[in-house]
Amino acid sequence: MPPSLQRPRPHIQFTDLFLIQLSNFRWSWRGQVVTGMLAPVLATAALGAFAGRDQQSLTYVLCGSIVLSLMFQNQNNVAANFGYMKAMGTLDFFATLPVYRSLVVLATVLAFFVLSIPSLVVTALVGTMILGVPLSISPLALLVVPLCVLPMAGIGALIGITVRSPAEAGTVSMLITLLLLFMGPVVLPPDRLPDWMIGVSHVSPTSYAASAIRQVVIGPVTGQVWLDVAVLALVTVVTLWGVGHKLPWHQK
Amino acid sequence: MTVAYRVENLVKRYPRQDVLAVDGMSFEIAEGEIFGLLGDNGAGKTTLVRQLVGLLRPTSGRIELFGRDVVEYTGFVSTMIGYMPQSTAALNRLTVGEAVYFSAHLRGMSRGDARRERDELLELWRIAEIRDKVSTNLSGGQSRLLQLAVATAGRAPVLILDEPTNDLDPVNKKHVWEVLRGFNQGRGTTIVLVTHDAVEAEKAIQRVGIVQRGRFTALGTPARLKAEIAQKLKVHLAFPPDDPPELPYGVVPQERSAGTWLLMLDRDEAGELLGKLDLRKITDIRMTSTTLEDLYLHYAS
């Protein structure tokens, strides 16, 4: 038997896969500018105008816009990317390389998180300038921000690998974005929402993400943040496990 | 002889389809062999190849690569093969140079070796001039050459290539067969390939399987298969349409177009024909023996 190839160590696999996925900036930067920066900034300006001078409403508008930028841009891009990789044979190609499928998922999700950081910074800074809400950033933001991205990226990946085409991935992802964004106190304070919507929001990861973002970006940080972190971590684990499980790798 | 692939009673049925995509195939591919799969579209070639690389699980039957079950040892398979899918878009967001480098590095080469491999393969596959181009901006032929470079990066001992010469011009097609023959002779690479390019493939393929409706209708060396069909010579004659040549008694031409005949001759008839023809009235004459393409057409029909 001829000598086999050497399977690279996991950290080498991850680095290469991460860099490969970072090359997606070549197509995704337009989306990042339009839906990751412009849309949240315009939403901030429009909703801020309705909120008037009510500080609590302004806080919800700012943090809701950050969540919009941070979570849904990622979800849409990851959904589009997995849909594309499935349609174009990229996942098949990876499956024939000596790499772990879990690292393909992780590298993809984290690469899109890194690609979304400029959107996050622009949305936070411009939103603060427009609304005049003072920022008080907690060190816990380093934990909370990735945990806001990962569950939605996981949902995006699940959408991408289960739908039939990249175009369908975009449509389904947008629908889920709208549902999750407006079904809970994300951009609007809870006292402006009907009771049934507050009830529904308890099962939406977006509500916990918005709560955590409000605490670590505006303050004060309370014990609630740990519940938010726990829920987001749980959703992350479940969705990424689902992606790893459903990823077309060695199909039946 | 070491067996690279051993396939036993392989069956693949897709969900909600009555017809089997692969219908009980059994065969072996030797280490260091170039094995070609010919067949119509939808005959089951790509399904077979995807099972060989472990991308599709068989409905029943067994595939072994160097004695290990492909379904059970998927990790082992990925350390033995370089796969080129039919689609040319696998790493489309990378530049040409990046795609080849990462493929070599992910197949276990060190960074330095992967860089050297990249430079060597870009030259070998004649794509060095487009190394900084993003893959989405390539022509069909350039994409195909890139996919070949990506599949061969890292020097896997087995190459599985699904239609490696599609989209290529005749010069590049010839080059691809030469390079593949070089890998086979120089490194002992086992090559399994699907192709429709029967004429050119004949120069490289050592054994061929002709696939029809998920089964082999013929399997063997081109020479043996040729011996099984009639020992005829093909003669193409072109002449002024209003002045057809005289043929030996008993030779019946098949008219291909005005002023063009195809003659199927026994070997002893060929000399008689040449003696009888008035070559001043003939604008073109070509005589060939049975080709791989004839074999394909014969067994496919």
C-alpha cells in the first residue's frame, strides 16, 4: 500500500479553514455595508425619531440595532454561504479532505463573526451619535458579543444546509430574521408590546441577546446577564451540534 | 498485484426512484492503474465515483480501498485520495494560488512544501499567469485546470477525477492526458476517471469500464475489448460529389454527406481498395482501426 497523506493537526486544519472562509469578504462586504451597517443605522435613526427623548426607548432602539447588525447579518451571510457551499460542491470537496467536519462548521461561523465586527462597531458608534445614548461598555462584552453571534450563525448554517438552493436560503433566513427581531423586546421596550408577544419572547434567543447587549453596552450589568449567557450558550451548542449532524458529509 | 479498489455487488438506489443508479457492480482496480469509466449521461458513473470517495453510502454491497471499507474508514479514504468533482466551483472564493496552496496544506504538506507544490502545479497545469485571479472570474477551461491542480495538490496516491477534460480546448485536453500519464508513470499514482473524451483518453487509459444503466456492459483493457468486436478498418473517403470513385466488388459505402463515404472493411479488403481507387479523384482518405470511441459506441448501443 502506498504511504497515506498526513492528516494535519486540528489547529492547522482550523486555521486554514478559517482563512478560506475569511475569503468570503470578497463577496460579502457589500451585504455587510448595506444590511450590516446601513440598515441598522437607518433603523436606529427612524426608530429613534419615534422614541422621542425617552431614555429607555432610545436604549432599546440602540441595542436592538446592534443586535440587528450583529446577529442577523451573520445569520443571513452564514445561511447564504452554507447554501452556496452545498450547491457548488464545496462541502463535498471538504469532505474528501483529511479535515474534521466540526472544524469546517466552527471555522465558517467564526470567520463570519470576524467579518461582522466592522458592522458592529459602525452601528454602535453611529447609533450612539444619533441617539445620544452614553455607552458604558463592560469587559463582559468580550463574552457576550460572540455568544450573540454564534446561535444565529448556527441557525443560518442550518438553514443553508437544509434548503434546496442558495436563493431559498436567503428567503428563509430573512423570514426568520423578521420573526425573531420583532417577536420580543429587542428594538422596542416590553411595555410597548402586547402580553402574548412578551410570552413568546421567552423562547426567542434574540430577547436574551438583546438583554445581554443592553447590560454590557449601556449598563448596569445584573445577574440577568448570566441567564442570558447560559441561554445563548445552550442555543449555540444545540444549533452547532445540529449543523454538524445535518451537514452533508458522507450521505446515505 | 496490489488491489487499490475492490468493489463487490455495489448497489445504489436514490430515495423515491425505482431505477437503480448503480446495479450490482463488482470489479477491482489495481494499484498504479489508470481506470476509465465511459458511459452516457445518467448512466451511473458519477454516482459510482461519489461512492468510491465516500461521499455517498451504498444501498448495499461493499467498497474497499487498500483493504479498508470506505464507509467505515472515511478518515482513511480522505488521506489516500485527491478528488475532482464535476462542478468547477468548489473553492470559488479563493484566488487560484490560494486554492492550490490550501489544498496541499490541508493534505498534510508543511507550509514550505505546500508553497513549492503550489508553484510547481501552477506551472504544470499552465495557470501560473492567473495565480492572483479570484476563481469566480475564470473561464470554464481555466476553472477545470484549477480543479485539476487542486485535486492533485498534496500528491495523494489515488486520484479520482470526474470528467477532467470537460470545457478544455484540444491542446489543453492533450496536455491533461500527458500530465496524468506522467503522474501515473512517475509516482505510481492510481487514477480513476470519468470521461466522454474517448479518443484522447485512449492514450492514457489502461483499463476501461463502459457503464449503461448502472451496470458495466464491458470491462477490460481497450485492446481486449477491441478484439471482441469485429476486426474492421474504417475508411473515410471524400471526393467531388458529382464524380464518385469506383469501389471493389462487394464493398458497400455508407454515405455520410454529399461526397463523403464511410467504408467498413476487412483487413484484406483494404489493399484491394487502395489498388482500385483512382487517387486523383479522391480529395481525402483516412483509414483507422477500432478506437475507444468505437468501443464506447458499440457497447453503449
